[in-house]
Amino acid sequence: MIDKRLLQDVVTVRKVEGKDDFGDVTYSDPLDIKPVRFDRSVAVTGTNNSKTRQKVGTVYIYPKFASVTVDDSWLGAIVNDGARDYLVAGYQPNYLNGNIFSYEVEVT
């Protein structure tokens, strides 16, 4: 099992609700999720004048400590860690003895 002392991060999630009259995506009210673990990484790709920074990360959510269910409605949601916004690209449920042990939410 995971030690709760390792879960030091708090994230705010705003799920996609739909589109407004102008075709822009609308988001739901913010949902604070704590405690979680957020592993961030920054990669620089390209050479010389065509360099780009990719800020990717993984949010680890343990239902034992945070009563949240991650499903397809999370795809495209905005995750904020207090410093910057990330976009949910995918998720992976992890099972232990037939029950959900954790979720790995991939953000870009």
C-alpha cells in the first residue's frame, strides 16, 4: 500500500461540460482533489531556432485517500497544480485483487 505522507500535492480539475453558443468549450466548476502525487517533467525537443518545450506529467490518484472516480469525462479536462494549467490526455486505472488501487492521469 502507499503511504499517505508521499501524497503531498493538490490539484484542481475542471471537466469539459460542452460548448457555448460560439463553439467554445465550457468547463465545469473547479474540483479540488487532495492528496495526490503529481510527477512533472519538462522536455525540450528540436534544435537551434526550432526548440519547443513540452510540459508533461502524471497525476496519481488513490481512491483510498481521495474519493474520486476517473472516467472518460476527464478527457480534455484542465488540471491546475497552482502554477500552470495542464490538459488531460489519458488515464490508466490500476487494479489490485480486482479492485481499483489507483488512477494514473496523463497530462500535457
